[in-house]
Amino acid sequence: MKRVSLDVPAAMVFVLGLAAFAGCAKEEKLHQVSGVVTYNGKPIAKGLIFFDPKADGPQGFANILDGKYDTAQQGKGVRGGSYDVRVNGFDGKLVNDAPFGNALFPEYTGTKDLPQENSTYDLDVPTHR
């Protein structure tokens, strides 16, 4: 059986080359969206906001806490363009099997064009739809 010898410096160059190539892979630029979400004039205690692109692309999302959200904090940004926006809002009072509390309203859906830059989007979820 023939033994294969490994040239350590050559192997290191190969591994470093792969790491450099992977680091150069173009990542998609995502932009931060933040804002305030209210329902019936009051900040939503806890919730989730989703930005579903109308074209192909990644979904943006963020947690809502005391009416505020920021995709840079707990979530994922957006590319910009036209989005379907969904909001799930809760009262924030811990209940068995409902860590965010009771739902304040059925899932809200709307649309919004978002810029290809960091932006602010405030939303007042309508009480009657």
C-alpha cells in the first residue's frame, strides 16, 4: 500500500484560499427597518412584524416590544421594493401556551413599498377591516 504524504504548507495555502474565496462571495445587501406599531391608539405590547417580498427574495421580520421594532435588533432586514406586511399583536400578559399573551386582533395584512436604504415605517393597525 502506497502512503500519501501531505505537504503541510501546501494544505494551509489551499485552506486559506478556500476561506478567502468564501469570504469574497457577494452577500445580499439588506436594509434595516424600524418603527412603531400601534393598535387602537396604543403601542402593541408584544408581537411580530413580517415583510414578505412580492418578488423573490428573503423575508424580513422583527419582534415588537412595547410598540417598537427594529430588524437590526431581533430580526432580518429587507432588500427594498414592494412588500406584503403582516402583523401579529398580543397583550403581553403571559398565559399558558401563549408566551406573548392573548391576540389583540386577527393577523393584519397590508402592503408597503420600502426603499433600498435604512428606513422607518410606523403602522397603526386599523380596528375595523
